Amino acid sequence: MKKRSRPSGRIAKDKEMEKKLFEKAEKHRSSAEYAKAIVLYNRVLKMYKKDSNVYGMLDCNLSLGDTFRAKGDFIDAKAHYQEGLNIAVALDERYAEADALVGLGLSVRALGYWGDAMNIINSAARIYKSLKDRKGEAFAVWAKAGTYRIKGDVKQAVKTFQKSLEMFRKLRDRSGMAYSYCGLGGSSRVSENYRDSEKYYKMANRMFGKLQDRFGMAYSYCGLGNARRMNGDYKNALANFKKAEVLYKKIGDRVSYSYTLWSVGTTHKMMGNMKKALEGFKESEIFFKQTKDPRGLIYCALGTGEVDYLIGNRRKAKSALTKGLDQAGKYGFKLEKNYAKKLIRASELNTGMPINLP
């Protein structure tokens, strides 16, 4: 989800060609054609730099941050948000400063540093509140909710997503509502409320369909697949994951695609197809390494570790599960740490049963 609260009309003062290129880039981004959008944004950014148009540079950097974040390139996203933040502070553009801070917080969060992310997002929330920007406040609340979930404070995540949902509902912001439903769907799943999880994802999926939001559709299909997986309906789980995969490939979002691959691998594990399970975990691990996503790498370590245990490779299993536990502890991921302990305990008790991690 993207929040853009800055006053419009500034770019209209620029050269007509620059304005048209920027607007074309925005259309590509809105259609989830991220690669095309990035090419155009960079082209316009060079033009703005040549003309010393700092307002244009500000808009391009924040749009590039939004686009790189949407496709899972969090290092590049962080760099552009930071550059945008520096310009916004220099210009005393408070709306832009808050937008840059939220984007920066979300990018830092995706790299595993949820504590820093929370501080950054809270700074943005204070600015939105001072500006009486209700949409900005709702966006910051939504961002905080996801940060609580990554921290592992699921109860607070659910409560905060419900708050963002209500705020977006009052604003009649259907996109914000849909993304809040997805957040509730994921948080409900890790709370083991699988019925609620599927309900929320279905509501999000219907809304994204009406909004023609391809990223949102993919996000909700993956959620629906996981809801079916947790209910033991592996056939329909794989069908939903396939829909998500197709969309994520078109969009070019490597991180979300990687989590879908992990879910596919876990589904095959539960079905007893260990070869396909390992293929899913190994493929997702490649992408997680590229995007430097520590949570994703932890899940891959846990997945491959459990499969190695189940097929008799006990030494490899112990190494992978211990690595997952150590990394979860390093980043302070409470949920993932508990999952690692659960798998290690199961291996020590020699249960021989696959565990369906939510």
C-alpha cells in the first residue's frame, strides 16, 4: 500500500515533457508494472537533477522508494526514501517528510530491524497528527500493525490492524480497508484463528478485484492459500498459491513471490512430497538471499531442517534448525523463535510427524 499526501500541482510547473514522463511512470506503478515505472522515474530524475528542480527530485525519489519497496528491493527503496527525506527536511515539506519516514520504516522493517522501524513510523505518525492528516495517520497505524506482527506481538498486531481498518472505513478508503483485511488475515492465521483468517482474506480479495489492484490480488490469493493449507485442504491451497505466483511473476515482486514458494514447499511437505518441498524451500531461499530478508531465510532454514529430519538426515536437520533458532533470536522475532523451538523439540522427541507452521 502507498500513501501519498503531498499537495498536487507542483509538477505542473515543470517542463511539459518531464510532467508527462512522470505521470506515465505513475500509471505504470499503479498498474504494478514496476520495471517500466523505475526506468521512467530514473529518466525524469536525471532531468530534474540537471534542472536543479528539487521538488521534482523529491517526488521522484519518494516514488522510486515506493516502487522498489513494492517489488521487494528494500535496499534501493531505503536509499531513495532517505534521499527524499533529506530533501523534504531541507525544504520544510512536512507532508513529504512524513511519507518518506513511513516508507523508510517499512523498508527497514523488511530488512529485519523492526525496533528501528517502529521508532521511524512513530515519528511519521506524530507529523501526520500535527498536520491533521487523517489518511496519513491511518497509514501509519497500518504500518505499526505490521511491525507488531513481525515483532511477534500478534495480539497487538490484530488490535492495531482493527484500528487501521476502522480509520480507513471512516475515510471511505477501500484500498486501505483491503490491506487492513490482509493484515488481519495474516495475524489471525498466526493466532491460529484460521476461520477468521480465511474470512478476512476473502473480503480483501473481493475488494482488490473491484479496485483492479494486481498486487493486492496476489497478496490475498497467497493468504487464501495459507488459510486452506492450515485447514488441511492442500489441493485448493496449491490452486490459490498458483494464482498468486502468476501475478507476482508479472509484477516482479521477489519477496512476496518467495514467501509464496515457501508456502508451496510447506504444503508439499504436509502432503508427504519431500522432494518438491525441498525444491520450494531452496528456490525461495535464493530470492530471500537476493533481497536480504532475514525472516524469509529463517523460514527456509526451518523448512529444510524439518524435511532433512523427516527423511533421516539428522545432522543436517539439527544444524539448520539451530541456525533458524539463532537467527530468530538475533533479530528478536518471537514467533519464529517459538517455531524453531517447536521443531527442535519435535525432532528430539522423534515424533516423525510434519508440523504445519502457520
